[in-house]
Amino acid sequence: MTIDLHTHSTASDGTVPPAAIPALAREAGLEVVALTDHDTLAGLAAAGRAAREAGVEFVPGVEISCRIDEVEVHLLGYFVDPGHRPLTDELELIRLDRSNRAVRMVHRCREFGADITIEQVRAIAGTAAIGRPHVAAALVAAGVVAQPAEAFTDRWIGDGGRADVPKHVLTAERAIGLVRAAGGAAVLAHPRSFKRRAEVTDAQFAELVVAGLAGIEVDHPEHEPTVRSALRHLATELGVLATGSSDFHGDRKPVRLGEFTTPREVLAALRAAQVAAGSAA
């Protein structure tokens, strides 16, 4: 069974509509695919219907922006109930803050000489909630930077950059609690990506396990082989699951569906963790 548990659609910052993800997954040889858009459940219904038509097993999910101390991290929630109000209310708060943050970032970019407008950013985002990737795309379109990665630096909108703006962020413990209360299983996404300024420490992982963390995303395109090996060992030590995925964003990132995958026994264990979480809630 070929399983990819981390993909994004146009419901957040991907370039592929939610309903198109399952067919692409089937073409890539996947039997199971999860949709885990940033801070929204908006694409799950369409992707779920499309998955039934494509004959692909679908795992509903979400990727929640949160923090551990001062380190920004992302939490993957699998099998969450899309009707769970505490979770959906918090995601809506994050989405609204992201939109307001993008407006403020555009103003800051303009102060530093970038000829972009919030109208351009909204046009790039389309139906998705606007965020930093859309501001970065506008900077590229305006010729301010040559590629999106150059926007995510100190010079522009990288974390702590001169045009960056603070945002509303949950603690990781709070995010785990919301996922579990919504009947889901929580996995920490790409915790030691080479793109991040700070990495999650072993001690912080242990604290999250106490809070209910079910797994660690080990196999990921932004994890070097030595990092994957260390995280797999740590997951074993902590007694949590080790998942793998592509973090597919369509054309926005140079990764393919199924670039990394999750073993079937791990998916089965995630289901068991989801059932346990739902019972506890």
C-alpha cells in the first residue's frame, strides 16, 4: 500500500484544486492520500468525493500553524471531525489573522520599495486565504525577487525579516489538544527541515508526547538522510509513530506526490490513535 499523508491544494497554498488531488495521487501510483491544507478544512469535502470516484482511499487532515516556545512549527491532524466547533473556530481565527497579516506585509514591502498591492496578492490567491506565499508570488511578479525563496529572507518576508509581521499562533500543546478533541491523531510536520532557523529539540518532543502527540513526520523532502535517521531513532525512543510524505504543493514546490511515503502499519496505528483520541474526548 503506497501512502502519502501530506499534500496541499488551492484551499491553502497549493496550486492544484482539492478535487484534483485524488486523481493525481492515483496517477502517481498512490493507494492512499491525505489532504492537509494549512489551517483550513475547506477542501476536504471536495477531495473526499473525488477520492471515491478515483478509487483512492482518502485521509482527511489539516496542517495547523503553532509554536513550541519561540519556535514556529506545524502540526498535522488526521481524521479530525470537520464539524468540531472548537477546532473550526480556532482555524477561522488563524485564517483571518493570516489575511490581515498579509495586508500589513504588503504595506511594509511597499515601504521598502516593492511595487505590489493587496489586490494583486488577492488575485494570486484566488479562492484561498491569502498568506505569505501569495505575497512572495507578487514580489516575483513585480520583479522584486527572481523566485519565491528569495522573498523568504531577512530582506523581505522571511521569519523576522524587515517586512515580516507577527501573527496569532497557537501553542503546540493547544493544537494537539484541539486535534485530539476533534477525534484526530496529531503528528509533528517536518520538525527539522533545513529551511527552518531553529529545530525542535529532543526535550521538546518529549513534552509534546506527554501532551498527546501520536507521531513525527520523519521522511520528508526537507530532511537530510542523517536527520531522518536521527528522527526515526527518536520516534522509537519516545514510543510514537514515524510517518513519511511528500508535502506536495503542486507547482509551488519541486516535489512529486509519493516522493516519501508512510508504511501501511503506521497508517493503521494512526487510525487506532484517532479512535483512542475520540474516545478520550
